[in-house]
Amino acid sequence: MSQTASVWLVVLLALVMANMPFISNRLFAVIALKSPKNLAMRLAEMVVWYLLVGALGLYLEQRNGQIAPQGWEFYAITGTLFLTFAFPGFTYRYLFKHRS
């Protein structure tokens, strides 16, 4: 896989996974819960998805060559980018009126 394809794969996966906690009522889109998820559970799930997408990005970077050292700035920017990607799912879940 080329480096450009790896970057786009990680970006698209981050976009999908950032919205997954707000779209699915299941924990990690697999585990059925007895009570509905609250915002804290959704944010915790989003942190786990962020770490998993980051691990995939790290793996793809390592496979293409040497891993570049990252400081706290990198994680602050990617974390806020992940939160920005989650905005459509948050809007759908909490700001739209749903018919019962």
C-alpha cells in the first residue's frame, strides 16, 4: 500500500470511527447494553476508537519506513481533529429531534 493510500485510509477510518459512538447504541458497535449509553460512555468509547485508529496509523507508518517521533502537539491536534470528525454524529444524536 502506498503512503498516500495509507494516509487516506487512516483519515477515512477516523471519520467513521469518530461517529460510531453516536450512531450505534451498542458498545463498540458489538456489545448490546441493557440501558442506553449516556454522553460519558460515548466519549469514553470515542477515546478508545481514537487510540485504535492511532495504533493502525502507527502500524502503517512503521510498515512504510521509520516512525517519526511525535510530541504532545501531535496528539493534541489529532485529538481535536477526531473531535471535529465526531461532530456530525453528535449533531445527529443530540441536536436533531427523533420521532419516537
